[in-house]
Amino acid sequence: MRVVTLSLLTNTLSRLLQIGREDANKYAQIVMNFFGYEDCIIDNLLTPQERRLFYLLERHGILSSIREETTLHNGNPWRIHYWRLEREKILDGMNGKKQEQPKGIEQQYEDLYANIPKDAWIERHYSNA
């Protein structure tokens, strides 16, 4: 298994986020300081600023979030949030493989509604009349 290094992550972030190498290096250092050689960290380690960076990186496929739910002894639910480093996507980004750009929510809905046939709307309209 290949390891994600600071320079590898810096190059990937610079290309994907279309930012300068200096800024990409700052972001890469933050990420690598949390993950090191691990694939997963717990969310409550992050400050609000770091969490904003992680959400940005999630939109670009560098990180993904995971939620685990359990029930405490008193019956209350307990949720734990984790962040996962997407090593393969980072390595693919460095190999020059084209990655799909993240879509905005509006584009996702446009794509969804574009696939619904026109007669489905007409049937729904008349069934409520």
C-alpha cells in the first residue's frame, strides 16, 4: 500500500482546489497532523476552523465523513462522527486521473428532475385535481 505523504497531498490539493502551493501545503499539514498514517479520526478533535477545511475537502473527495450511532445504558442515543482520508482518491489525483468535480446541490436536483419523464408530472397533476 502506498502512503500519502505531505508533498503528495500538497500537490493534489493544489491541483484540485486550484490554489497556490503555499496554501495547499498549509492545508496538507493540517490534514497530515491529524491523520498521520491512519485512515480515520474522530471529529471532536477538530476546531471549527479545521472542521470547515474538512468539509471543503469532503466536497472535493479528499475526505469523507462517517457517523456511528449507539445507545447508552440510560437509553439515550449517542452519535460519534469520524473523518476518513480517501487515500485512493488522493493517489489518483496525483496520477493525473480526471476526477469528477463536485456538483452543487442545485445541479444535483437538476440532474434528478431531468430524468423524470414529462408524463409523470402530468399524471401527478391530474391525480390531485
